[in-house]
Amino acid sequence: MIKLETTYMGLNLKNPIIAGSSGLTNSVENIIELERQGVGAVVLKSLFEEQIAYNIDKTINQEELNKAYPEANDYISNYTLANDIEKYLQLIKQAKEKVKIPIIASINCFSTGSWTSFAKKIENAGADALELNIFVLPSDPKKTSKDNESIYLEIIQQIQKEISIPLSVKLSYYFSALSNTLLKMSWTGINGLVLFNRFFSPDIDINKLEIKATNVFSSKAELSNSLRWVAMLSDRVECDIAASTGIHDGSAIIKQLLAGAKVVQIASTLYKNGFKQIPKMIEFIENWMKEHKFENIEDFRGKMSIKEAKNPAAYERVQFMKHFSGIE
């Protein structure tokens, strides 16, 4: 009897497939369909700190009233903030009423501040857990790696003061000492690390002379980056790891579980292939487990981590010397 049940951040999941935060997880109708197709949990589309700030500025700039009554700025700011948050809280409440799978809320942030109080409201709305999607681009030449890393730790500490539900952190690989940084984050008491987030990738339109987005969706080729770090860190960090980016089929899910991931998050493949990709993934995993005589996920999770692999040095290799030299 094949069993796909697993746990993530203390939550019980019927399988390790999580619908990651995206525009597809921004409606109750989609969340219901995702559950019907078989996902183990859903991460709601992020509540963007940056977007809220933009909405406030846009509203203020459009209001002629501000010129005569500058104090109206505070009212408009508070109203816009409250309105954006209330819509998000309603999504959580409605989703919890309609589905049985865990609902993980998400906040996309880049700074510390009073906005962290959103987290308590999210918990009160019924979210089963909270994912912090943090990305601080290390572009300021005046800031050291320690300065940038401290922002992440401060955000985590502020959120932890607000909530008691499980907390995960989704982040990028833009750290000078990635292993050490993630290890220190796991010591803070967070329940999960999501490796890795995707962010706006700029391109230039040479005809319109404008900056535009590129590589919005992940590709299968991007799997190797998260796979390497999941394999190297799964035995070392003191929290669960969720693998993300480049996971487009059942084979990729198995690879991440073998590397030591507790769960995987998918998004791009749902945009490209539709929600029916989920049962195909589940079927692939079940058939593979039958073929290799594994009855449950724990029978093979982590068998190819850096600690368990026969050739752990392969995860540390960064050059193609053997490949291009013709040495076999």
C-alpha cells in the first residue's frame, strides 16, 4: 500500500505537493480546484509590502484633497492599508471554510516595520501557517553582507513576536555564506525554509528602450540549483525544507525528496500545464515508489542528501573539468 502522507512544519499533508504562492492561489475557486486535483496544501498569493506601499502612494497622489488638507494623507494611508489587508483576510477565512487542506498565508517583504502586525491578523483569520517571502537585493555598496543578513533576522524576530502558528522563510541564494546564513536562520526557531524564491528579472526592449520582465516562469533547467542546496542543507538545518523552482513533473519531485526536502512547491508548471498536472505528478510518484518497493515517503527521503549519497563531493563541485576534458 503506497502512502504519500507527510508532515511539513508540523502540519499533516496528504502528499508532499504544495501549490506555491502565485496568481493561481488568489481565489477561493482555484483553491477548491487545487484541492480536488490533489495538492497537499496551498500557499496563498503573497500580500506584498511593496504593493501596499505603492497603492498608498498612488491613492495619495490622485487625491486633490491633500493639497488643502495634508492631514488627509494619514487617513488615506490607513484606509488603503486596512482595505488591502481586509481583502486578504477574507480570502483566508473563505478558503478555510471551503477546503480541508492546510492554508498557508504569505507575506512578501523587504523591510522591518509596523506592517509586521499583519501577521497577527493573518493568524486570527485562521491561516494554518505563514510563509515570509523575503528578498533584499544586495545592491547597496555601502552595506556589508552582515548588514543585509541582519534585515532578514530582524524581520523573522518581529514576526515571531506576533504569531504562534508555524513560520517558514522563503528566500534567495544571494548570500556570501549561504549555508551559514540558513543554519543561523534555522536556529531562530522558524519551522521551515523554502529554497528558493523567484524575483523580478529585468530585460531591455531594444526597440522601445524600456525595461521589461523576463523569465517570469521557471524552467526545468533551474531544478539543479535548489536541488544542490536542499541536498547539502537538509541534514544540517534545524527545520523542514521545502524545495521550490524548476519543479515541473513527478521526476523532479522525487529528486527533491531524495535530496531531503520535506515538501515541494509548484507554480510555473500549473501555469504551463494546468491543474491536471497535479494528478499526473502523484501517479508518477506512486508508480516510481512501487517499482522501487518504497511504501511511504520516509523510506527514501534524504537517501541522496550530502550525508547519505555515495558521492557527496558531486554536490560541492562547481567546475565542469571532467565533463569538458573528456575524462571518463
